[in-house]
Amino acid sequence: MPAADQRQAIGPLRRRAQELEAQMHRLSGLIEKADAFLARPDAFTLHSDKAQQIARDRAALAARLAETEDAWLEASDEIEKLTGG
């Protein structure tokens, strides 16, 4: 691939990788908040419905985080292939 084409292809991939990395940080933060609530001794006794919902939300967040990590790895691998690094 010519150098100019390579640079054009890398720019959007780098932006995508940066967006995915930011999303991973955001999702990780939300998971940490859910974990903190669920770790409270009274989470399921005093706030049973809320705790169950947070547990479900946490599972969904973990799945989204895994998908986002996979997409980030794919973008990073593509950048590496294009840059020869």
C-alpha cells in the first residue's frame, strides 16, 4: 500500500482505537461503581430490587466491555499491520 494511502487508512483507525479506549475506561468505571454497591453488606437485604437490577446491569456492562476490548484489539492490530510495528 502506498504511504499516502497508508496514512489515510491509519488516521480513522487511530481515532477509532482512541474512542474505544475511552469507552473501555468509562465502562470499567461503571462496573467499579456497581461492584462497590454490590459489595455492601446490606446491598441485597435492604435494597434487594435495586441490587438485583445493578447486578443485571453490571453483567450487561461486562459484556459490552468485552466487546469493546475485542474491537479495540482489532483496531490496534490493523494499525500495527499498516505501520509495520
